[in-house]
Amino acid sequence: MSQEDVHDMESSGESHQMSIALTIGATIGVMGLVLFLYGLFGTADYARSDGININLWWGLLMMVVGLFMGGGSYLRSRKR
């Protein structure tokens, strides 16, 4: 096994990790978008949540986390 073969095997694992981070970030972001839209347009009983639209805020937080993960994955892959 040559040094190039070892390097190819190592770099293939790195790109696989990037695709997983991007996939997880996109999944969290899409779920956050759905929850955010449900919070905007859905009818809810706010008595249990002290008058706070929990779906709206958690959806927004999930979208931010998804963008952070996806953006970090994208920037990390561009750095290499």
C-alpha cells in the first residue's frame, strides 16, 4: 500500500464527516422551519406555556442551529 492510498483513505473519511454534518444541519433546519411556520400560522393554547409561542421560538432556534451546522460544515470544507 503506497502513501497515496493511505492519504486517499484518510481524506475519504473526512469528506464523509462533512456530508453527515451538512445532512444533520439541513434536517434540523427544515424541522425548525416547519415548527416556526406552525408557530406563525397554527392555533395554539398558550395557557400552558405562560403566553409564549413555544413553537415559534423553538423553530427559530432550530433554524439557527441548522444554519450554524451547515455553515460550519461548508466553511470547513472550503478551508481544505
